[in-house]
Amino acid sequence: MPMDRTLQSESMRSPTVLSIECIKGSSKADEWTADMLQTGDIVEEIRIGSGSALSHKAPFKGGKSGVQKILHTSYRNKETSILVRVRRASDESAQLQACIVPNETGGKKQYMLRSIADPNYTVGFSDRSESECFELQVSRNSRIVSELSRTRLQDGYVWYPWQRRMQEVLSVPNSSCFLSILLLPKASDRAASRYNDLEDTLARADAWLLASQASGVPILFINIQIESLLTKISGETASATVNAGSLSDLANLGNATLYGFEDYHGVDIGVVRAVRLWYTPLAREIAVEIKLKEDDTKLGFAISRTEEGFIYISSVIDDEDLPSTRSGLSTLYKESMSASRLLVVSRLSNQKVLPWMVSSTGAVRCFDTVSLSQKLSLHRHAKVPILMHVFSWDPSLVSRGFGSARLRVPSTSVLPLTSEVRLAHHPNSNQILPLPPDEPSESVVTREQQQQPDGRLQRDTAGETSFRFHDFSLPNNWV
């Protein structure tokens, strides 16, 4: 009973006042500084409007509900500018210039104040006893620590101009410079029910990269990753795979390239673990644009393909009036030969023409030189400029003019498939250099012509869709 009387006496000595309630902090948490309004500050005056502003001073009739009616009337009359002045127990004062905005979380006809200086900072009003306000003001330091522990970082989605960036930033619009080849595990039997282990696939990826570099392809290793591909399996394949039905089977999956599991419909699902090898040019890709003249009869260069599937310029004609010379392609070719590099074609009309997959039979899926020659020939006949990208091996080429802008040149004819350039080891280095063109070399085409005397369509690779024509009836290999 004595305690109840004490509480009642304190309540009688501490009248109810209109105080500030911080709804959302500022972007820099300035609400905890002395210049900003804080929770527990006692409202002394409210001025609404500009110029001859309407002033309301404490005590406020009706407390919070009365002030909300004033805010509602002002908002409806489009008088949203408001100045709030507050006091504190230590005879301090502060004020806030804000605007009246609806408080959607507070309910119908409820309003809050948004700071003009920082739109993130919003406050409202609350009815409290004066002693409670003083206690809140005194506990400021402890409340800051509590707020620090409760505050969480926020995330969200922001709009990004993808189409504009892909047009402006990329060296080839709407096409990435990330280059890779996917190697499927090699089947160890004809039925393709069993596959070599993961180490074998990794070894083949390493061999492909090293062989490409040794042949003169100017590329560097970036990364390698294991890629899981889902497939439906049955019969002997299902019984030959590692079963991943329980946690105890995980130990057997470390080096397996094919494992299976059964879904809830009873269907056997196989997971093939392929290897993706990421690589990049030594420097960058250089764009060469070849424009055609009416009297052009040939382009002045020939294309061939390495065993690893890279298309490259195998030879050029030294003639100043040919498109290969006017475009600067002939200069690039000569410099690549001097640098013991192949001039690899990476794109034609912005389409990548690089090898991109190795099948389970071990065949490299790549582009056919015949179809590329036909495409180039069509450009010549249609007088449509040819845009070609090649791998750069020297960053200084860019500073000397190559690649910074598309090299424009008239284009003439397309060279059909010529003999493959024979590569020989240099006596003083580990690089492999193309032999001079005047040295006799037995070409791949020549050997195949000897084996296939009757001219017909011959499969060019181990794949299903790449072919090469043999026994051309033309007097030479240039179209």
C-alpha cells in the first residue's frame, strides 16, 4: 500500500506530455546526436506552413490524437511543411524541419514527419509522462548500444542497364570474352555404360591445353571446374554406375565420373561429371574488319585448323592490293609468325568459332574449315564486309593501333581450304614454329587425297556434322 501511494504521487507530480518517437533512423544514425530529435524529447512547439506559420504550443489539447488531427487537416490542405521544437531535461533544445507524410504502418489518417535534410529520418509523436521522457533521455547511451545490436544490414534489388552496358563495355557487343571447353568423360566400352574416372578427364583437359600452347595457340589457363550434367540411365549403365543412395556411398564418388540415384518415381537418374576448362588469350582479341572492293577476286589468306580445333590463318599472299594486306591481317600474320604464334581466328561476324566440347568418344567438337571458307566466299560475292576477331599475343599491338578500332579493309575472295601448315620444333626453345612456305611439307589434305582418290565428301573429324571436301578440281587452293 505505501508503494502504491508513492507511484500515485509521482504520477500526479509528472504530467503527461507530447514526446517524440523515432520511427526510422537517418542514413548516418544522426538521430543520436544532440542536433537531431530523439525518442523521449518533449515537444514544445509545432509550426505548420511557411511565412505566417500556424503555431501550436504545449500543452497540446488531446495529446497525440489532437496533433494527428492537426496534421491530417494540414496534409489535406497541402500544407505539409512543419517545424518541431523540443526540449530536454538538461535545458537543451533542438528542432527539426520536416514535411508531413502519411504513416502507412500506423493506420488510417495517421501521419509522421520526414526530415527535409535526410529523407530516411522519420519521427512520430507519443503520449508519455514527463518523468518517463527524462528517463529515456538519461538512458541514451545504453539505448545506442541496444540499437547497435539490433540493427541488421539490409539488402534489396536495384535496376541495372544491362543492354546498354553490354553494348558499350564489351569489346564484342552482347558477347562475353570468357572462353571455355567442356570435356565429357571418355567411355571405356562401346556400350558407353562405363566411363573413365575423373582423373582421366582432368588429364585430357591438361593435355589439350598444353598441346594447344605448344602448337602456337596464344592462350593462358584461367581455371578448371567440375560440371554435373543430369541424364537418364537404365539397364547396364545403371548397374555399372556408383550408387549414391546413402551417405556411406559418398566416399566412392570422389573420382567417379558417372553416378546414379533413383528419384521418387523410380526412374534411374545419372549424373555425369564433366570438366570445363577456362582459358583466355595471352593479351586480348583484336577486331579486323575487311571491306570489299568491286574488283577484289580473292581475300589473300587461307585458313586451317589445329588438331585441338582452333581455326587459324595458315598463309597469306603478299600483295598490297589484297584485302588481307589492306586490313592489316597480313601484318598481324607476319608478326605472329615472328613471335612463334598462330594467328587464331576466334570470331567471325561476332560468332565464336572456337572448339567448345569434347565428346565421350574423345572427338573435339569444333568448326569446319570448309563451311568457314564458304561463309567467307559468300561475303565476297555479296560485297558484305567481314568482321573477324583474332587472338592477340602482345598487348603492345593494341597501343600500336590494332584492336582499339576495327581495321577497315575491302574484301575480295575467300580462300578455300589449303594444306595444313606443318609445324617444326625450334632448336633454341620449346615453342613450335611454322616452317617457311617454300619448304616441302606433306599436308593433311594430300595424305587424305592419296587415301581417297575419288573426290567425295569425307568426314573431317570424329564428330557427326563436320566434313571436308577433297580433290578440288581447281588449279590452286585459292578461291
